[in-house]
Amino acid sequence: MNHTAELQAALIALLEERFICPVANPELFKALGNKDFYASVERSLTPLGRTLSSIGDNDYPEAYFAALNSLDDKADRGKASAMLVDMRDSIGPCIEFFRLLDQAGGNDISLMVGGDLSYAKLLGAIEANDIYSDQLRNLSTCKLFESSRNAKDNAERLSKIIKVVQDQGYVIKRSADSTVYVFTGKLAYLQMILGWLADHHQIPIDTPEPTQQGSQEGLGL
């Protein structure tokens, strides 16, 4: 891919509010490690009211994304508000799902960019433990995971919940026919947001258990 094509691809991804990470966009992620290309992307974003930001250590970023320069523009304020509402309604249920992964997955699941999530291994752990089965069933009471409410068993319920997490951008399939998923840079972004909330607003990272249908409306941001 030449410089112009890479620049265009990077700008499209960033302006579509996607995260450029070594999992979802390995070529663009590598290109952004070049200072000249990074500067080209940054210059191109500036007139559009955006700035190029990264997650993680500056020398070893986990992902790149486009941040708003300011909220002076009405359209930008509306976009920022919509993003907050989306995060508010998805963050709690997703955290509960990640908590289940951490508990049931053990050493088989690494909650970090590039870490694997094996559907088969996770389902096996859930089927072998009633507590994990109950946790999975409770996730179905969350509005975000409502598509799993009428699942006939744990296998179908887990499959539908992972599909939602995939649609949210937290994981992608390792390959088209695989049941192994890989965590993307959006997971690092979520972890960054949680850390910021905990540090600056004294909001604990732990969230309540999912509530019954209709009462789960997020964190009230």
C-alpha cells in the first residue's frame, strides 16, 4: 500500500471512530509507528477538528484513535454526546461479560489487546460450573444482550452475547471460520476510560450485577 492509499485508509478508519490497533488494522498500526506518516495523519485531521491520540505508553501504544479538539461546534457536541450515551448503555454489561471471562476463562483468556477468547474453552468452563452458567444467564437480562434472552441453552446464549461484543468492536474473529476471537484496541480504550473515571471521579471500577429487563440503562453518565 503506498503512502497516499495508507493515509486515506487511516483517515477513513479514524473518522469512522474506529480504533487502529495491531489486531484489527496491523498494516495501518505499523505505518503509524513511522513519525512522518503519524505527522501526515495528524495534519490531515486538524482541519477536521480532530487530533490523533493513542492508548497506552507513548513509545509502545496499544491503539490509535481520533479525538475531538474541542466541543465548540454544535455537531461535535452532538457526536460527543452520542458517544457518551453509547458507552453509558454498553459499558456496564460489557464489564460484566469481561468479569465472567476473567473468572471462567482462567489462564486461557488474556484480557488485553491481542489476547485470545476461545468460544469452545469458555463454553466448557461455563457448562462445568453452575455459578458461571448463572452469570451467563444474568447477562441476558441486560438490554445490550437482549438478543440472547430466548436462547435455548448456554451454547446459543454465549454465541449471541459474543456476537454483540464483536459488533461493539471489542473482539474480532481470528479467521472467518474460527471460533477463536481476539481482543482489539477498543478493550484498551474501555480500560483507559474506566481508569480515568476511577482516578478523577471516585467512581469504582466494579459495577453492580445486571438487573432485570428494563432497569439496566447504563451508568447514568
